[in-house]
Amino acid sequence: MPAATSFYETDKAVSEYLLFHYGRSEDILPTGRGPLEALDFPRRCAELALRHPLEKGRALDLGCAVGRSACELSAYFEQTTGIDFSHSLIEAANQLKEGATLSGEIVEEGDLTRPITLELPANTRPEKLSFQQGDAMNLPAELGTFDFVLMANLIDRLPDPGDCLAKIHQRLNSQGILAITSPYTWMEEYAPKSKWLGGFLRDGKPVRAYRSLQEILSPNFDEIEALDLPFLIREHCRKNQYSVAHATLWRKR
């Protein structure tokens, strides 16, 4: 297993994702100062499903990590499935779904930490929600099709994002919506440069991921919206990483 992939099986990764998905605003910004619009990123990703008319039958959260977006989607859809490559992240998601309250430690300063507890958002409908381990690059046919597919901050962590996106239409019903968010942080730890969708020169001209998305998806989708979604990754009580994901929404023809 590549080191970049094996990281997602560590206790550190699970703890960081649980905080990112389920942490309270006072855990992320304890001073009350900072970019409040960047909080609750997984919830805002799920709310992309509400921006345009859409059947509320089945939803897929592909690359769901510990599952907050899938939990939020379960409030709107009759059936929501969350899939992630990491066994450890899916295990944590399933524990929460089954009613467990998970404990974690967050860094305050240096080696100092404090405990927090994390639980499902109140609007989750566990009976309409399932999680399973799986590979976004090789989804099983029996998974079926969906009215809404969310790929939140996933494409720049895939070994071949272009191949995944070229096939994703097979997972959507006619008039279904695909929502993609990404800060386009291309790294060779996850994909060779030959598979990056952007961030390089080709024949002396810059290649941008947004344009690549348009080229890959246009045979099967109509682009319906593009917007920015900021998010925060907490390092300690006085430091957060601030990023801005580019969100694009596509309706399958």
C-alpha cells in the first residue's frame, strides 16, 4: 500500500477527519475569531444537492471519509451510501451511524491536548444511510445508479482522476447531478504528474483542472454551476489551514 494511502488507516488520520467532519465551531475556532464561513465544510458540500431541482431517491458520497456529508444527505434522500477506500475511516463512520459517541484528543499547544466527544448531526436518518469500503476507481456494478453523487475533495487524491471521471456518468440517473469539490492540490504522492488534471504546462501553455473537468465531463453532462467553498483544517488552538475548494455541479443528460 502506498504511504499516501496507508496514512488514511492511521489513528492520526481518523482523529483529524473526525474533528474536520464533526467538530464544533468552538473546537475549530476557540477564540471565536477567524473565517466562520469556512466552518462545517462537509455539511455545505451536502447542501449542494439542494441548489437545483433533483429527485431525492438515492445519493452517493464517494470518498466519504468518516461520513458527515453522507449523514447530512440522509436527511434529504431516501437512500444514501457512503464509500471510502480507507477501512479505518469507514469503521469510524459506521460506529457513529450505529449510535456510538466517539472520543478524541485535539492539540491545544505543543504536546498539550484536550479531549472532545463527537456524534452524529441531529438530522441524520441512520435507517436510510449505509457505509462501505470501496475503490472509487473500480466501483461494483451492483452499486446501481444515483440521483446525486458527491465527490468532495477526492479527485486530487485519486491515482487516475481522469479515468474515474470519464466513467462516473455510469453511476448517475438521467438528470442526476454530480457535485465535485477540490482545491486542486496535485501531489505525486497520490498520482503521477501524467495523471494530473491541471497544474502543469503542456506545449508551453498552462493546464488548469477546471478546464480539464469541462473537457472530460462535457460528453455526458451539462455544467450548471461553479462556486467557491472555503474550509479549515485545524492544527492547534491558534492555527488552522485555510483552503478554498472549487465546487462544480454537473447535470447528466
